[in-house]
Amino acid sequence: MSRASGTRQRIMDVAQEAILRKGFDATSIEEIVASVEITKSGFFYHFPDKNALALALIERHIEVEDALFDDLFGRARELSDDPLQTMLIGLKLLAELIADMPNQHPGCIVATAAYQDRLFNRDVRASNRKAVLGWRKRFRAMLDEIAAIYPPRDEVDLDAVADMVSGQVEGGIILSRALEDSSILPQQVVLLRSYIKLLFSPPVQ
Amino acid sequence: MSRASGTRQRIMDVAQEAILRKGFDATSIEEIVASVEITKSGFFYHFPDKNALALALIERHIEVEDALFDDLFGRARELSDDPLQTMLIGLKLLAELIADMPNQHPGCIVATAAYQDRLFNRDVRASNRKAVLGWRKRFRAMLDEIAAIYPPRDEVDLDAVADMVSGQVEGGIILSRALEDSSILPQQVVLLRSYIKLLFSPPVQ
DNA sequence: GTAGTTACTTTACCGCCGGTACAGTCGTGC
DNA sequence: GCACGACTGTACCGGCGGTAAAGTAACTAC
């Protein structure tokens, strides 16, 4: 890692921690550079403006989260050949993982951007959209596999069900933060798992 | 309505519209007062600071939303004596209502506060918490009625299921905004309805 | 009918923050 | 040894949240 990319990385790490803790706007460039121990000019050498920092954080986050999901559902697939079981195991693992990193979930970054539309430029919003569509595609593929074997017990749009994974996480984060109770987020993921289970489980005879 | 409360109301109306459109931070006091046609000092006569405006908006929002839910589930109750059917009808009405007011859903205010913690003071966060707990209590009562008749088909925490209503709405808003597709939010509410239906429906024989 | 209160306006100012401009510096790689 | 990359230092700008305080028009109580 070169000197430049090291500094850039450190700016992003410090910024991400602060932004997740208190929001994008409440995190000043001046406080970031103080923490990284560079000057303000040093910051603007790496990022043309604060927006570019947000963009870099979102794009890095998508990569990290994709890798995490790959790992998680990869392990789940090793544990079962059945696509429904794989999904249920994966969601359980996700709930456990999330429970262990209470305030660190990066979905926040997407939501922050969603809620401060005019604060961010088109690039940031496009990247945000890309992230959500990526998750939809991932989970839609898994749901298709499941639905091919287990006909859903209710008439649903599988894209919407796929979106529900992201939605449940984002909504869970908001509730967790609003109530200052970190157990809510994993609990909401568990409920999503319960829905998937009920939706695709063959009727008991 | 006195002159003062009229002006206060107008400040809040203008502010709410702007905040929902572009976020709390991106909405300046100067632009609010320009739109209301008062001076900056006039604003600070009514609100000690911007935080107090946020607090007033959240508290007004809770009242409006409570009244809306009262009306909605009241109508649903008129349409069926069965608590499960009442819940399902109410969620359907909610989905329709939300579909008709694409970007206007005020849940945004709660989320905005949740995502900009340090930007708001303790009062705002307390009010926020109160709102979410109020929704939990409302839906928990309905779920208790349902569960007394229809035993749930999966082991779930009913408080968590109650929270899921708020969570699904908040998450749906984020997805709708991120994808700029207003149909996602009502769709997510429909999925919640599907879950409640599957969770409490007696098994088909 | 006038004194006091309410609901503001006017003017002037402060400090923080995002951002710009630009010259200077210091280490590394060729 | 020199060019380039990765910064530092200094100085400045405008917008925004917020403060201070004096002035004023309209209503309201007595």
C-alpha cells in the first residue's frame, strides 16, 4: 500500500466511524483531518469535496457487504443442499452477525444518503441505487431457486420479497437507533426468516 | 387561531415540506423564513433554535399519524368482527393510503432524527422513542387479540412483530427513495400483510 | 384611551464549516 | 539530482446557525 492510498484509507476509516456514529453532516472535515493528523488541504488533495468522500464510502461499503454476503450464504450453502434451508440458515447467520456488530452496520450509509437527497449529488444517488439493485438481484436468484421447488403459499412478487431483506435491515436499524436497543435489528431479521419459512414451507398434513 | 399560532403553523408547514423533500440539514432557516415571508428574528421568536423546530414537527407528526391510524383501523374494525381480518384489512388500507401519498409519508422525520443522532438533542430523541413505542403498543394490542384466537404458526415475539409494522414502513421508505420508485413502499406493506396472514391463518386441511 | 403585552422587524454581528487558491516542502524512484 | 507525488501553510470567501438589542405596529385589558 502506497503512502497516498494509506492516507486515503485512513481518512475513509475515520470518516466512516464518525458518520455512522453521528451522521454525515455532523461530521466536519476539520475534525476528520485532525483525527487523521493531516491538514485540510491534505483532505482536498484526496477528495475534491465532501460528496466524493460519501461516494467512496458507499462504493467501498457495497464491496465489503457483497463479500460478506458471499461468505455468509456460501457457508449456508455448504450446510445444506436445499435452497430454502440455505436461505433460512443464511438469514440466521446474518441475524447473528448483525447482533455482534450493534452500531456498525453499514446499511446506514445508504439510508443516510436516501434521507438527505439534495445533500448528495447524482453520483452518490446512482451508487446507492446500484447497491440496492445488487441486493435485490442476489436474493431474487435465491428465491427463484426456492420457488422452483416450493410453490409460495401466498401470491407475492419475488422482487418485492428480495427487497424485503434490505428493507428489513434498514427498517431494523432505524428502530434500533430510535429505541437505542440493539436487539431489535437482529430480531427483525429473524422475523424475515420466519416469513420466508412460512411462505415456502410445504403445508403440514 | 391567533396571529402567532398561525405564523408558527406556517413555519412548520413550510419546513416540513422542505425537510421531507431534501432533508433537515439541507433546509436552511433563511429559506424557511423567506418562504413564510417573515424575518430570521421572527423565526427565533417562535423557536429557540432549529432543534426546537424538529421537536415540534415530530410531536405534531405523532399526533397526525395516531389520528390516521385510529381512523384507518377503526374503519377496518367496522368491516370485520374478526381481529385477524381487521388487521389484514387495516394493512391493506394502509398500503393504499401510502401509495397515494408517495413522498409525503412522515415516518421520514423519525428516520431523519435516527440517522443524525448528534444533530438533535435529547428531547428530540426522546420524542422519537415515544413515537415508536406508541406504534408498538398499538399493534401489539391488535396482535394479542389475534393470537388469542389463532395460535401463531411460528414461535415469534409479538412485540417484534408489532415493531415490524413501523420497520417495514421505514425500510420501505428508504428503498423507495433509494430506487426512486414509489411503488416499493406500499408493496412492502403488502408483504407484511402476507406475513401476518400466513403467521396466523389456521392450517388448511 | 392609554399602558402593557404580543408579535414581530431592523441592524449588526459572531464563529463554524465547506470550499478555493496557491505557494512551499519533503521524501522516493529513476 | 531532479521530477513528481503527497502533502503543508496561509489566507481567504460565503453561507448558515445563532445572538443581541433596539424599535414598532397591532391588539387587549383595564
